Amino acid sequence: MFMTTLWDRSRQVAAQAILDTAVRLFAEQGYEQTTIAQIAREAGISQRSLFRYFGTKEDLVCGDQDALGELLKRTVERQPAEMSAWDALRAGFEVLLTANHTAERALELSRLIFDTPSLHARYIEKRLRWQAALIPVVQVRLGAATGLAPDPRAKAIIATVFACADTATELWVGHDGRLDLADLYDQCLAAVRDSG
Amino acid sequence: MFMTTLWDRSRQVAAQAILDTAVRLFAEQGYEQTTIAQIAREAGISQRSLFRYFGTKEDLVCGDQDALGELLKRTVERQPAEMSAWDALRAGFEVLLTANHTAERALELSRLIFDTPSLHARYIEKRLRWQAALIPVVQVRLGAATGLAPDPRAKAIIATVFACADTATELWVGHDGRLDLADLYDQCLAAVRDSG
DNA sequence: TGCCTAGTTGGCAGTTAATGCCAAGTAGGC
DNA sequence: GCCTACTTGGCATTAACTGCCAACTAGGCA
């Protein structure tokens, strides 16, 4: 039906406008210091409607994570079967880098997240859902008895890879985006896997 | 001064009573479904006072994490100088295990945290602070030029160790505490460091 | 054209966590 | 028994949400 598509489109435009307002205000005066009322006022909608677009204030910053998680999972899944779990996950993250926003926007959002403890925690918590979804995908690459016993290995490897990705991003933000994020990720993983 | 000590003592007794009430209610009816008003009522104090003992509702569950973080740092610091960063951190976690509460209480709290997203996020936030505090401690064990350039290695190693500890705890909770937590931790770390 | 229906919007009231303020109480030290 | 330091409770307020209802808007159809 065209109807649905049209509606969705205008919805997306509205959502983007709200998002731009919110991110601008967050960057200008900080996340905690910005109220929903102010965002709604400046975006020209009611507070009530804002909550219909974004269920929570935090979703204004880490809202579209869900879509990225799906992309990550699919990418890892599609790597050649003979590729190791580590390499497949690395390939997945590499795709995420390009799929994100512009580098500037990504840096701005990342800075917001890493500078705001509550946001950072919430962001990590959202990613825990990605991790859970990745378990079966990784497990098949471990040559595991894909049986009932939950193999700690998949969970641990995924958690580690995310920990390194997070660390790399934090370093990247700390350097104002001047270093290469993929390089930093490789350095982090090397520090973990290739040291005494 | 004895005065201060006495006051502190009665404060601690009161805090413990509030805590017991809160944890009982959380276990009975869930974290989100339990209001501060109800806890205060059943503990026999005013809402206002409850917030003076525990700054936030979340602190009722992960409040004494701060003290544990301090203990972790001190323990890691005091390991023999020739011990590797990995082993020193492991020793730190081992001390935490015994310093926690009884195994039952720890299991109860852990289950609450892992089952409640907002709590889990808050818990992660506290752990991020531990991680930051550990950076200098770990860095000296890496034979690093302890200079200005922030070495990614310390950050990455710490993040990984915490990721494995978290994974181990999640598995432990999933098995109702029947497996050994330290064993699970070792399995997680082995999966990360000793695999192709 | 004009109605019908589905879906959106905004306002309003209410809940919950959290903070500031002030007055009342309480427990040592003199 | 008073003074001081500290705690407590009540009140008001803010900010993030949520439910409810009435008003609006845009296709579909006669």
C-alpha cells in the first residue's frame, strides 16, 4: 500500500527533525541539562508527541542501535564458513563503521555517549542484546557441539570483542577522531590476545 | 572521636534494615513494581530519609559496589610486582568473590541486576568507574612508558577482564549458582586468550 | 462535493524518582 | 538544664514518563 509508505516517510522526516534538534541541544548544553520540554518546544511539537516518536530520552541518542545490531548479525553470518569467529566479528564491525552516520555525526554522538556516564551505560546495555543475538552465529564457527549445554566460549568471545570495540571507540573519541578506528580496534584485540 | 563511630554504627544498622526490606520487596514483586514509598513505609521511615541513606533507588541494589571497586583496586595493586597484569586482575576478582555477601544473597542480587535492564545499566556504569581507576595500576605491570600517551593496552585488557567476569556471572546466575564462579571466569578467559 | 474511517496530535491529569528547604526533634558536651 | 550538631520528616517542585480523551487530518468512497 502506498498509504503506509507515505505516512512512514513523513514520520521519518519528522523524527529526523526532532533528532537534529535534540542532538544540537545536547551538544550545546549537555545531555542532563537539556529537558524534553525544551527539545519539544524547539522542535515545534508537543511533549506528548515527542514521546510517541522516541519512547525515552535516551532513545534520542542511542535509538537506532537496533537496526545496526541486525546488520552486524547478518554480516557476521555471511562471512565465509572457514573464517574464524574472531575474523568474522571483525568483518562485522568494519561494516558498521561505514554504515553509521557521517564520521562527524558519529564522533559527536560518541562523544556525547562517552561523556555522559548514564548514557554510556545504557548504550552498553543495549548492545548486550546484540551480543545475545550473536551467540548462535558465533557458536557454529567454534566447531562446537551446538547442543544444549551453553558453551561459555561464544559468550566470552563476543563480550571481549565488544569490550575492545568500546575501548577503541573511547580512544577514538579521546583523539577527536584523528586516529583510525579500525586500527585502534586491532591494537586493542592484539593487546588482549597476543600478550604474555 | 567515639561520637562519630557511634553515629556511624546506628546509621549502618538503619541502612541494613532498609536494605533488607528493599531486597525482600524486590524479590517478592520485582524491582520496577516496587516504589520508594512502599519501601519507606514498610521500613518505618520517611521517603525523604530513605533518599538520604541511599541516593537513588538503584543504590539499594548496587550501592556497596563502590567499596568493592576500591577493594579490587587495592588488591590488584598489592600483588607481587613480577605477576602479570592478567594474574593480578584475576587475584583481585578472587578476593571480591569472598568479600561479597553470602553466596545466596549475591545470587539474589545478581539475578535482580541481570533481569532488570535499568539496574543492569546502572551496574555497568559503576563498573566503568572501576575500570578507569584500574588503568594506572595495570599500566605499571605492562612495562609501559607510563608517560602521557594513553596506552590502549591497559584499557583493552581491563575491559576484557571485566567482560569475562560479567559473562561468568551471567552464566553463574543462569545455572542458579550451582557452578563455580571462579571456574567459569577461567573458562571465559581461556576461550579468549587460548584459541585460534 | 461531502461523509466515513483510520491514524495522528495535543493537552491534561497523574505517577514515580529525586532534590531543596525549613521546622521539629534528639543526643552529647558544658 | 541549656547549647550545639546532626538527623528527621513534611512540603513543594522538577523531570521523565503514561493513560485518556477530544480535535484534527488525510485517504477512500458514494
